[in-house]
Amino acid sequence: MAHPATQRIPRRAVAGYAAGSVGTGGFGTLPGLVLAYYLTDTLAVPALLATLVVVVPKVWDVVIDPAVGALSDRETRGRGTRTRLMAVGAVTLPVGFVGMFAVPEGLSPLWAAVWVTACFVLATTSFSLFQVPYIALPADLTGSYDERTRLMGWRIAVLALAILLVGAGGPAVRDAVGGGAAGYLLMGVVVAVALLAGMLGTVLGVRGHRALPADAVDPGAGVRGNALRGYREGLAALRDVAAYRVLLVVFVLQAVATGIMLAAAQYVATYTLGQQSALTFLFAALVAPALLVMPLWTRYAARHGKPRSLALASVLFAVATLSLVALVPFPGAWLYLPVCVAGIAYAGMQLFPLAMLPDVITAAGRGRGGSMSGLWTAAETGGMALGPGVVLLLLSVTGFRSRTADTVVAQPDAALTAIVVAFSVLPAVLVGASLLVLRRYREPVPASDPIEDPV
């Protein structure tokens, strides 16, 4: 059946929404991929102290996300759009992001840690202003179950490309000038420009498209939107909406798993494969398959449903990552094959929860979409923060020795084993646990949908 043009999201809005994934994917990936290693192997920050550096800003993010969600709902009620907060976040994020990798020369490890923490807090605040309303947008732009899948499919495709380019390209830029402090600073500037362009692309792309019809919002929603209301609404949805609760727990467990794997990847490249620059190829092997299989995952979900598709992707990821424990006795290039398989699964693990969330928001009531997405973002941020924190704690308790970029130190066998365990066993166990939770998910009944065929 042909889709009436008036019932479809305009292409400009679809493209604009997808562009934002350059910002969300880049910022969500690069700090988790290189920040822990930057702290321990360039700034000589002890692993235990580095744990606080990567966790404290994320705890702050968890605190403010529901409040940002409430502000986003209030903006929607008053202006019919969420883009004002997003614009503020977009233009301020590069300042904190570059600052993280611009530590002045001569600072002690302690003061270097303080500097990075302050800049990271600023960057995460800016990111929250963009990310929270960004997540809520799909439920605002359309009431169509299939159109939301179409919108999210394009977003995740761009997300995969952004993660690949930033996650592989960022370290490549760093290594192209010899690494060290100068390499990290150049990487920070180049990536910050890309983040800014992507986020502004969303603000401009959806501008002029009213987020909600005047009668589509709960009349009581957003009238007294404030920080406390954001927490209350988000927690109320967590209590009352079973599908939201289950989906959130699944997504957080998987965020912790991928956060651990990403944080361990640079250590695997340096200490297991013996070459710091191997991170570029390792990350490409994880993310590049997503670009190829995303259309296949979308078609599979159209036929079998999103929850079943998420379960299949999760099983595939758990099996592939568990096999990587063989790196302990047999380190070598063979790891790229299971990493590619994990990358295929990772595409589905990114796509399906984010495609399912707007369905849950619509069923629960779009008027509290900002609050629900705020709590979602807070939980996701907390989960991703635990990843580098867990890796750094493992390194600390197993005797890992921090160093500056021009120093070579021998690492104890226990620390080398912990690196592989963090890259393989822990992600597999966490994703396995998420599968047990996913069994309780029941799809909410979609709103009336005039569009019958997915694209």
C-alpha cells in the first residue's frame, strides 16, 4: 500500500534526526574508548584515581538527566519543539570535550585528574541538554509504529557510521602525530568539530516541523515542569509501565557490557596484541559490520518483531565475546573474526532498544516522554560509566602500573589476564543476564496507525 506523503515524516526531518547520531555516537564512544587509557598511560594517573575521573562526571549526568527531561517537556508544551535545549548543548559541548584532552604541561597526576574531571563534567552537562530531548523526539515526530522504526533505522545507520569514524578515526588521528599529549589534543579538536556539525544538523533539520499536534499532549503534562517533576514522572513511569521497566534494565545491562568491552579494547591492543595502533583495526572490526547488516536487522524485525530480534542479537553477542577468553593462552590476530561477529550483534543491540522505546513512550503517554527519556539517558549514562570504572578497578586490584606516554613498564600477569577477562567474559555474562530480563518484556499496544507498510 502506498503511504500518503502527509502521513510520513519529511525527508529533511529524517535526515536531520539521523545527523544527531554523529554527536551522540561520537561523544558516547570516544571517551569510553580512550579516556581511561589516556589517564593511566599518558598522564600517569593511578588506576584507582582514574576510576573516579571517569565515574564522577557520569554520576553528575545521572543526576541532571531527569531534570533536563522535565525542562524538555515544558519547552515542548510551550513552543511545540525541543530544539532550544538541544542547540545550547550542541554549541557548548566542544568546549568541554576539547578541554578533556588539553591538560596543561607540568601538572601532577593529581591535578591532571582534577582538570580532566572538570572538563568532563562540563561536556556531560552539554551532552545531556542535547541527548535527553533528542531521545524523546521520535515519539513526538510521529504516532506511527512503522514510521518510528524507519526513523530509528536511519538514525542507527548514521550512529554506526559515526561510531566507526570517531572510534577508529580518532585514535588514528592521535597516532598519526606520534600519540602523546599532542596527539590527544589534535584528536579532541577534530572530533569536536564533527560532533558540533552533527548536532546542529539535527537542530536545523527538524526546525519548522511541529513536534506535536496541539491536542496530542496530556493536558496536565509540562504545565509545572521542573527538576523534581522530571524525577517523579520518570520514576512513576518506571513503576507503572512494565514494558519501560524491563526495557530499561535490559538496555542498562547491555550498556555496561559494551562499556566494559570498549574501555578494555585499547588495553587489549597495547598489552595483548602488542601495538597501541591496533585499536583502530580492532574497533573497525567491531563496528564496521553494523553498516552492512543494519538493513538486514531492520527487515528481520519487520518479520519477527523487535523483542525477538533483540534476543537474537544478544545471544550472538554473548557467544562471540565469550570465545575471546581464549586470548589468555592464545593471543593473536584470530580475535578479529569473533569481534566482527560481536559487531553484527552490536548493531541489533543498538537498534532495537532505541526503536522499542518510542513505542513504550507512546503507549505510556507522550506528555511525559521527556521525563522517561531523561531517566533512560541517566540509566544509560550510569551503565556506560560503570564500564571504564570496572576495567580500571580490575587493573588496580591486579597491580597494573600507570605510566607516561614515553615510559615503558612491565605489567604483572594478573593485570594482563584481567584485561582479557574484561574484554570477553564480563560482557558475555552481563548480556546473558539481560536475556533473562528480556523474557519478561511484553510489547505495548501501539497507537492507531494509518501507515500499514514499513519502509
